[in-house]
Amino acid sequence: MRVFITGGTGLIGSAVVAELLDHGHTVLALARSDASAKAADAAGAEPVRGGLADLDVLRAGAAQADGVIHLAFSNDFSSDEALAASVAEETAAQQALGAALEGSDRPLVTVSGTPWAPGRPSTETDPTSTDGPVGGRGRAVMAVLDLASRGVRSSAIRLPRTVHNNGDGGFAGLLTQIARQTGVAGYPGDGTQRWPAVHALDAAVLFRLALEQAPAGTAWHAVADEGDQVRDIAAVIGRRLGLPVQAVPAANFGPIGPIFAADQPATSTYTRQALGWEPKHPSLLADLENIQP
């Protein structure tokens, strides 16, 4: 396939591009800067200059592709307003991509988060959350899946709280950044809340499988580790950085503090059975040993 991808030079996207190329696909990669364009070209993809706000560029990229993978997000969690603006930008981008594919039966693979289920790990059948700080992203993903009724083979890869590679990435990566800034490897609450995780290279395989195989309107879980306790994650971070490990207020983590404090394990049993996906790379706690002091 000729695949148009957004976010193709990020931690996850670069792994997805390599996975696609390794399996015979060609890649058009959205690139919002000269540096991103050079990175995409070096990886073997064809750069398409533009950002998520350039809707005409997105529509043109999707129109000339056999399938689309959407990964880009500004990840500005500095304030409620910045987060809302990021969600609005992504929502408009996904609407543009979907409109370009309507009636074509071509695949559109988007990204979501694993949902919360009361008292148990969530599964692929649990609904996407449309409430809370990032509820707008959930509503946008549901709209993408609804494109199945309009001739788009849409699917969503639900990523866990941490997608990691070489000790960096995801919520664990944010904990590491905050620890470096504050001098404390902190965690909200009592730290017993669990975060699922997956290695970026394993997640990349699932994006490819969904592009190639996933039926329209389906959601899949890219979960390798069902749920590590956050205090265990912080303990590795603190040991690697030589910093104290302790509980801190959830407010210290800004607008996503409530998410940081939530217990949200998830499973991927159905995904593994239906798509033949099997994670093979290091677990989160093992990968965090790569953090450099």
C-alpha cells in the first residue's frame, strides 16, 4: 500500500514508518518542519510538508494514498486551554482525513487511549471515554469509527498510558521529565494505581496489522503490560536519576493530573487472538533501566 501518515517522525510514528517499509509498503509522511522532513526522508518516507492545521494538505495526502494512519498530536499539556486547543486541532484534522476517504473502502487507522472500566482491566469492547480532560479526543475517535457506515475501513488503536522505547515516552516519560525538573520522582495518590504499557516497536506492528486487516469500525488494544503500579515506575525513575521517591499532589501534573491518579489497567486478549499480534520487546519496568542519570 501507499500509506499517508501523520506524526510519522515521533517516537511511535518513526517505529510505524519503519514497520511499514519493512513489510513492503511505501510511506508519505506529514512533516511540519524542515527537520521533520529530513527525518522522514532519511527513514525512507516521502515528506509531505504541512501540519495538522493544514487541512487541504491532509485531504490531498489522503486522496493519493491507499490508506491513512493518524498519529500526530501536539501534546501540549501545559494548561487546560492548550490541551483543548490541541484536541480541537486534531478533531478537525481527523474530519478532513475521513472526508477524503469516504466511499473508497480504504483504511483509516487512528489512535485512541485505553478506556477505564470499574474494578477490572478494560477490554476492546469497553466504550471509549468521552469525558474528562481528553474527552474530546474520545468523541473524535468515535466519529472516525462511525465512518464505517460511509465507506471508510476505519479502526482505532487504543494505546496505553505509556508507549516507550529506550526508557522514554508516554506518561512514564513525563514522570521522568518532571522528576528531572523538580528533583523528586513523584507519583500522585498512594501510587497503587496501575498504568498499562507497550513498547513502541510492538505498537508499530499492531498499527500495520490494523491497516492491513482490521474490519471497519473496530477498536484494538496495543497493551503488552496490563498494569504497573505507578509507585513502581517512580521507584525505577528515582533510582536511575538518584532522586527521592515520594507521593506528590495530583495537581502537580497539571490538567492531566486526574488521569495520572486513575487506576486504569487494560488487556489485549482479543487483539492478540483476532489479529495475531504478539508483543516481543522489553516491558516498561525493564526498559526504564535505560534512563540515563
